[in-house]
Amino acid sequence: MVRAAEQAGETAQAQKAESRGAGRYAPSPSGDLHLGNFRTAVLAWLFAKHEGREFRMRIDDIDAQRSSEESAEQQLLDLATMGIGYEGRLWRQQECWSEYEKALQDLREKGLVYECYCSRKDIAEAVRAPHAAPGAYPGTCRDLGESERAAKRAELAARGRVPALRLRAGVDEWEVRERFAVSGGVYRGAVDDMVLRRGGNAPKASGAPGGGGAEVPSSGDAGVPGGRAAGADGGAGAGAPGGPVNRDYAYNLAVVVDDALAGVGQVVRGDDLLSSAPRQAYLAHLLGLPPVEYVHVPLVLGPDGKRLAKRDGAVTLRDFPGGAEGMLRWIAESLGEAVDVSAAEVMAAEVLTAETGVADANAVGASSVEMAGTEAESAGAAGGITPAALLPTFRPELLPRGPVTWRPEDTPAD
């Protein structure tokens, strides 16, 4: 009877977590994670677990030219070493081309997609004009006639290029639920005719990507429908029906689809992405996808007051003084009164096993770290504070809201 009641309670808790939507962390595999990345990852895990949510992991590898499998594996290993695990499958953007194309087709059928023939120079000159909104697309190609479109399309095709596809936005602003970065719990920001799929070099029949943008996928995907002749509504292909498809999907489209696929209901990330939230939330609304709660936290700054980068010295896990233990201690102390560091130290010591001297991997939430291995999962708890040890005392309302600065002299010595 007791066990049955416990199982019923566990089932109810799992259903509640699922209904609320999961938290997530989504690194881009273009190099080693650094202190700022790990602080955000720890906070994302703490926010999710504090509210009984599951935690997802996604590899944001839509930019195939900058992504590498070696970086992805190292990032997962480092996250496991830091005691950050996840539930469910490991998500990868390069496995989702067909889902992005479905979303694009949905918007196209609603009349919300149009071709854009502008170069970066064209846009830069247009936004310098009087009364132009800073940073917003000025709508140059939004209302062109079909004859104008045909001429511009032919001009691009003669140079072996294809137009970008933009969203025909129906609003100038959109509200999102913002948990941390602003007072009142609501952030209202600008929305414009954002790019949904980048233009550039026409895709090759071999499946190689088209190319002018930064986000350039390279792998083929038989699940993506074949292209068709592009029209004013932003057709899918670069030429004849059944031809090669431009898979240069923009990140704003991809991340909205990704979060919905993984059942994400809470997004914790750096506050440099705050202005992107209204665009992404509006896009989710148009696609009929559930809204997410955003939590934009301060970036870690370097000694020069600029965004922390590898140029600032020993900020990656392999170089940080004290390794994972030293980095977790620094992160814990940077959270101020939101956690009790002393209590976390006591809890971490209590979960150490007498036989091995390392903590139980399950205690640090390191479940299903598919590419990291059991040894790495356990290492996150070895000898010091863990995210799981911080969780019992975590009070998000007490998180410091000001800048967070890393200085080498603040780091514990080896």
C-alpha cells in the first residue's frame, strides 16, 4: 500500500512536470564551453528542477560550418562533469530539417511568407533613412508587384543566388513572459519581418547548402519536401519541382520549432538574447505552438567589462583553477543569497560514498548523458559543490540582478 501510494505520487509529479513543460540548455558546438556558459547551464538546471520540470539538452548545430561533433562530445562530457544531466533523448538541430520545412510551409499557406532580394548593404542603407526603426527590416520587398519580383528573382538567379524568405509580420511589438530581466513579469519588444530562411548561393543538387548566411546546414534530409519554383509567396525550392532545397533556415525559426518538439516550457539563457524573445514568441503564436516562459540572466563579464571570452584566460573547464570543483564554487558564490553555499557543501559531503569517494551520479541529475559515460556522470560530484547540492536552498527571487564579473584573482588556487 505504501509503495503504491509512493508510485502514485511519483506519477502525479511526473505528469505535473510534463504539463508545465521542460527546461533546457542548448549549446552551439563551435568550441569549448566557458565559465559564462556553465553559469547559465547551472541556472537553467536549477530553475527547472526547482519547479519540478524535466530538463532537456539540445545541440544547436544548425550552423554546420562552425559546428563539429568533437565539440559536441566535449561539451556534453564537460556538462556531465559539472553535474548537469538531462532527461529523454539528446536533441540535435541537424536532425530536424523536415520539421523546419513543415513550419515554413505552414506559414506560407497562411500567406505569411514573402521573398526578399535585399543585400546586407541594401538593408543597411535603408535603415539609415529618416524614421526607420533601428535594427528592424524596413520592408523593402514586402509589397513588390509580381513583375518586380520576377525581375529581381531573375537577376539573383543569373548570379547563381536565391532570395531569402521573410515573415510578413502583422504586429510591431509582442509581449512575452519574462521571469527575471524586467520587473512585472512581462517584456514587450519589437517584432519585424524577420528572416525565416536565408538567401545566398543556390543549393546544389548534391545536397550541399546554399550559402550567404551564417547558419548553413550541410547534411541531406530525405524527409524535406522537394523544392518548387519560387513565387511571391516564397516557394520552397531554387528551381524546378523536385530540385534541390535551400535548407539555410534561420535560427529564430529553428529554435521555436526545436523547443516545441522537445516539450520545452521554460527557456533560461543570457540576457543578450532578450530582444529575440518577442520575435520568437510571436512566431510560435503564428505556428499555433505553446508559449514558453523566458528567464534572461546576466552574462558573465571579463576583467575588461566586456562579455567573457576565451581571450580572458583560464575560463574553460580544462583550464579553470580547481577544475569542476573550483568552477562550481565560483558559480555558487556568484548566485549570492539565492543559494546557501555552506549547506551545499554539507550535502555534497553527505552523498559521497565510502567505497569510491564520489557522489551518486543520480544525485546530481546526470541521467541519460548519452555521449559522456558513467565515469563523467559521477565526476561532477567528486569532492565539492554540485548543482543538486545547491537545489534545496535555491531561491530564484534572491538572484543578484546586476552584472557578474570574473577576475582571475577571484578564482580559488589549485
